[in-house]
Amino acid sequence: MLKFNFEKGKTYDYDMSMSMDQEIGGQSIKMDGNYYYSMNVTGEEGENKTVTTKIDRFSMKMDAGIFKVDIDTDKPTPSISEAFAEKDPSKLMNSIFGTIKGQTFTIKVNPEGKVLEVSGFDNMAKNIFDSIGLGEKEKADVLTQFNEQFNADKMRSQFERVLYIFPNKEVNVGESWQKITEMNAGEMKGKYKSTYKVTDIEGEMVTLSENSIIESEAGAMGTNGTVEGTLVVDSRTGLVVNADSNIKMTVSEQSQKVDMNIKVKIKGAAR
């Protein structure tokens, strides 16, 4: 039986990492990011699970020539007001994102892993920044940057890429099924049309292959590509124990095209 079935009272940890390598106008751009989440089932309604999710850590490194970013919520950061005063973009981003550590939000998930609802983001940013002594303009700038990275729509699309993979039925080696999930990455919006196939079953562990086509949304920045990946899932709970995927994507805007190679790794553990 393969479905999302986290147990109430247990904690599930996810480490999601992404590394990107691209070139724009002869300039190499590299970025590495990590998200660390802990998830607890705090409610059940029929087969749907209410999962309280805590942001344990966020880190991002980007090297684009003279522009460099190094964010890590586990490292000491200057206050936001200090970073504003110094007009240092890197310090400002560090300070802004440092505030998310320990914040929580809630997702409601059905047995297929579909995220039915995300709540808790409406007040998260306001609660964080109301206590900071910034002027209205500075606060508005900070909230804009924060909400671009952390909002309900982005969290829904991010978690559905991990969770919305289940057929909610018993499976055998060779079986396949399809899912459609959203891509929400700033100006890049579209859909992943994914086919998952059972390639191996060993005890409770089910290995899946993923083959996806990325298609951009009408009116959004042109984004097309493919995803090839492998996932190992604990069939008792639906926990993704390990996943590796390679994304090859071309982003087009007016006459410019950018080829992107992205590697995504996910590790999950129960405790």
C-alpha cells in the first residue's frame, strides 16, 4: 500500500537541498540551498492529515561574480536595522532569513500527498517584523523580500513536489501513474507533468523512478525542461527516505535563453 500516512505523535524530518549551475552572458552563476523541516501530525480528519511544520534551518550560497550571498540561519547575524544602516545586501538577506528559524506553519495533506491547505503564513512575517524598530518604508521592503521567498503558494508547490507522489493503492513492480504539480519560482511559473513507476520493492521500501516534463504557464517567463529522478519511500508511512533528481531546464525571456542544470536531493527520517 503506497500512500501518505504519517503517524500522529511522531516527528518526521526532511532535509531538502538544491544545487544550480548556469551561465548568463558568459558569467557563471552557482547556487546551493538547503531547507530543513520537522513535521508533526497534529490532527486527522478522515484520511486527511494536519501536519504542523517547523522551519529548523535555511541556508543559501550564491556566487555570481561580484555578487555573492551566504545565508545560514545557524550562523550569528547582524540585526536588521544594523544591516539597513550598513546598506549591505548580503547582511540584510542574512538578517531577514535568520528570523525564520523556529517558525511554524500548517499543511493539510490527503492520502495521495496532495496539499489541500497551507496556513500560518499570513501572520508569520507580520509577527516577526512588528517587533523590529524599522521605519514603515524599511519594514515594507523587508516584508516584500521575505514574502517573495516564504509564502503559502511557494510552500504548497515545494511540499507537493515531495509529497504528491502516491497512487493511494497497493502497487507492484512495473506499475506507473501520473501526477501534475505546480512550479512556483518567482517569474518562473508552470507545471510538472510527472510519471512515477515502481522499479523495486524490498521489504517496506519502495523504489520509484520519476520522469517529468516541465511546461511554463501562459504569460509567465518561458520555462521548459525535464526531470529524471529516483525516490525511495517507506510504504508504512509514505516518508521519502531518499530522493535524487536531475533537472534540465531552459528559461526564455524575449531573445535571451538560459540553460539551467539543477540537482535536488531529499533525505527523510522518522523519530
